[in-house]
Amino acid sequence: MGKYIIAGNWKMNKLPSETYDFIKEIEKVTMGANCEVVCCTPYVNLTEAVRAAKGTHVKIGAENLHFEDKGAFTGEVSADMLCDLGVDYVIIGHSERRQYFAETDETVNKKTIKALEKGLIPIVCVGESLEEREAGITMDLIAIQIKKAFANISAEDAKKVVVAYEPIWAIGTGKTATAEQAEEVCKGIREILGELYCVDCAKEITIQYGGSMNDQNAAELLAKTNIDGGLIGGASLVAEKFAPIVKACD
């Protein structure tokens, strides 16, 4: 289906002083990868991350951006600032941003549009809580998140967006959706995108699975037809655990 992309989400981990050497380590252990390798770091680490990744196969991403170009938004970072640093990717709408920082489907859409406008590749996160899954409304919720995230985005731009399905109940909990559960939702996401655009367009969009993907379960998850990669949390902070996930894309 879509292009295989394995992206690490460092969250609020690692110091700027640790970043250069760690990116170099990631470069070494993922050499020859048959997928795009991305490290999404905290804002303060980006300069060192970009410096370390320059001229290598590793791409660098940010963990968030603001949807305005500039202004009185204390503590925020714009797409232009990220582009000026040499960043390629940006995570948008992660469940932790939604839960702790009042991210909404509307702001996710605005940020996605801004990222595309500036030439950044957005990784748009969607997912359901355990309560919502048990209530049997997973795909109802996911459909709303997808439709709102892609509002006013053309088919050509939609192909540039990466969608990351991250069941909230599996993020940082050690719990993982079964390969069948993950495939079911990722397939549903592709069908929704096919309805919004066209079937062929939907096939070109990368759909990742996140939520405790690790070196032990990556191969089984990535073998599924509609899972085109992973958005990796804790395992992305240890090179020896991140490398087998990248290798699983083979």
C-alpha cells in the first residue's frame, strides 16, 4: 500500500547534548533500511538532530507545530521555524496532545493544512480509548477524526499525509492491539480515505500503527496489508530495540 515509514516519537525524552550521538547510532543500526527512518524529537533537540542526520538516510521530525505563521503565541513553534531548521516531518494530534493540551479535531486540521502548505510531512494521529472500544464505536470515532483532519485538503495533498493509528489504551501501557485488531482499523481508515478521495488515492497514503509496537511484535504487525509502518514510542529511545522494527519492514 503506502510507503513504509518507521518514525520514532521521543516525546519528552533525551537531552540536546545526547541527541547528536544517538542519531548517529540510529543511522548506523538502520543502514540499508527498506523504509523511511524518522526520528521525531523535542523542539530543543531538533538543531542537533538535523545536524547529525544531514547527508544520511535518517529524516528528522518535530512533535508538534502551531497553525499560525507568527504572532503572540508564547511557547509555540511555527512551521516556518521547523522548515528553517531543516525538519522534514511533524507529528500532529497525538493523543497526549489531545488529552493534556486541548488539541481538537479542528486544530489538527488547521495544523495539517499548515504543514502541507510549508512542505512538511504531517503524521496525523487518530485513535480510540478503551471505553470507546468496549462501547463498539471505534470506527465511528476514527471516521470523525479522519474526516475532520482531512477537511479542505486536496487529493494530491492527502497523498502526502501519513496517518498513525494509535489506540489510546495501548500507548505506553505495554498493551498492544492484536495484529488482527490493528489491521481491521487500518483497513477501515483506508476505506474512509477511499470514500473521501478515491480508492487509488487511499492506497498511496501511508498508514502506520502505533501503540506499543516493539521489536517483538513489529514483524507480525507490519506483515498486515494495510499497516505501512509504525509510530514508535519507548522502543525508539533504544537503538537496539528500534533497529529490529526497521528491519521488520523487509
